[in-house]
Amino acid sequence: MKKRRDEPEDEEERLVSEESNDEEDQGSDDDSMEEEDDGGNEPEQDGGLPKTMRLSDEKPKKAGEWKNKQRVLIVAARGITARDRHLMLNISEAMPHSKREPKVEKRENIAELNEICEMRNCNKCLYFETMKKRDTYLWVSNIPHGPSIRFLVENIHTMEELRMTGNCLKASRPLLSFDKQFDESPALKVMKEVFTQTFGTPQFHPKSQPFYDHVFTFSWLDNRVWFRNYQIVDEEKGTLAEIGPRFVLNPIKILEGSFRGEVLWSNPHYVTPSQQRAMAKLAAQQKYKQRVVNREITKLARPEGEEYADLKEHLEDVFETKAPEEAKGAEKSIFKRNPPIPRAERLKKKRIKRKKKKAILMKQGAQNKNQNGVTASSADEN
């Protein structure tokens, strides 16, 4: 009987324990849900706003990834002129992905520039050199396997010299504009690709700004590459304003390697500056020679010798003249000259003219007064 009385008490205790276990399980589920919210969505504060605290594991988002890592080394040989140095500075300021290097000795092998570019972590190179302190040459090379192109730089005008009205941001990215003729021949296609990789600023470059406010134009005219830099004033209307610098590149040859290798292409229209100066000197010599020949022709055309003796005497009689002292009669009128008038007489004549003008003005004034008096008296009588 006692056991039967104890059974219901055991059942009640069992039900109470099961209810407590259920409450603990619900509490653990709520805690796990809160932990998931902390990991994913931020829990709301009392006012219903998310927490302002950021987890330390999160990384700030980047604008973009810099993939095209083109770097250009701009270097010059010792002995360049001031204008060439200013041109180098203008180009480096317009290319934020460029680096500068001190001047290189001319005696060194030009192929050593490949090692300098590798040390500076550059894969493109612009190398300026001057010959005879007047002729400027430019090498544009792809490091280290090539190709490389050599140009003669002509008609150089720097930004300080031009002082154009155009302006742009210092580190902005340029648009590259090429002439249609760059797609016609293989040599021009190579030039276009080299210019694109060298002068084009890579996207998301750390030193560049994400703006397009100027244009680099490359035009093919007269077997030369004409470079211009323009500001984009109005995108809708397409108005441009030149910034500078401006120069002309006369291509000489394309090499297979970087500053070395076989010649892939040479310009058949290229004439060296020394030949041009020699041709100019020959043209000046021809002018002088022609002038001497004309002088001798005029001498030969003159009538000389016994055959023209009578004609010479006749011509001398025609152009014979007499001295003024030997003239007589009507011949004196030919040599007659009016003697200069003394200063006192000139002043006397001026005074007489003034007096005459004054007398005429006084007469006219008296006549006007008389007429005015007559008209006034007639009016009073009326």
C-alpha cells in the first residue's frame, strides 16, 4: 500500500524534471541563435539600430585591383640640351607611372640600360640622346625582350615655350588617339602597340587619378609621327585645347631585341641630319655659282671691240652733258636753282600773312554787326 502511495509522487517529480529540461534546451537554442546573429547579422540595440562597432577581422574594400603593372623609366645620356631636358620633364609629369634616372655616360654600352630597368623594376624605357649638340634621338624599348624603336626628334616645343591655354590634372589618365594609318602596315602596328603600352597609364595605378581629362594624339603624316597633347574641354561638343608639349618623331629603324638585335624594319625615306645640312650647303653654293655665271654673261653681252667702236662713239655723244658753268642761253634754265630764303624774310612773310587774315576777320565781324543792327531796327518799326 505504501508503494502505491509513493508512485504518484514519483510521477510528479518526473514531469517536473522533464519540464525543467525542456526550458534548458530552449535557453540553449536561444543562445545559439544569438551567437549566429553575432557572426552574420549584427544584433539590434535597444533603439532598433545596428551596432556601430566593426569586427577587426573585416578588411576595407578596395576600389579595384592594380593588374597592369607597367612602369616606364625615363633616362637621358649626358650632353643633352636644355630644351631636351625640359621635354623629358614634361613627358614624365604627364605619365604618373614613370620613373626618372640620372644621366648615363655615352661611352657605356646602350644595352646596359636593360640591367638598370630591371633594378628599377621597369619594363619600358624612354632613352634620350643628343649627337653634335643639335640632333636629338629617342629610343622606345620594351624590356627585356624587345622590340625597340629609334626615332629622330624634330620640331620640339615644350610647355614652358608654348604657354597654351589647356590644362589638366597632374596624375590623370590620358586617352590615346591613333591615326587610321597605324593599322595599315606591320611597322606602324608595332609602333602603335609600343606607344599604347608605354604612354598609357594603367588602371588603378597608385599614383594615378581615375579621371580622363586629356588626350594623347599620334598622327602619321609625311612619314613621321606627330605627337600632341589636348585637354578635353567639353565632352558633348568635343572641344579641345592644346596643353603641350609637341614634337615630331621621325622613325629610323625597329630592332628585334631591347637596344640590340636584328633590324626588323628601316625607314627608306629617312635622311640623316648631316645629309640635310650638306644638301642645304650645296643649295647655297649653287646660288652663288649661278650669280657668278650671270655676272659673266652680262660682261660678255657688253659691246666691245673694233666692230662696236662707231656705236660706242655715237652713244657717248648722246649722253654727253655740259657743266653748269659752261651753259649759255637757254641751257642755263636747266641748271637754274632757287636760292634758299633767309630766315628773317620767312618770318616777315608770315607776319604779313597773319595781319592780312586778321584784317579780313575784323571786316567780316563789322559787316555781321551792321546786318544785325539793320534787322533789329526793322523789327522795331514793324
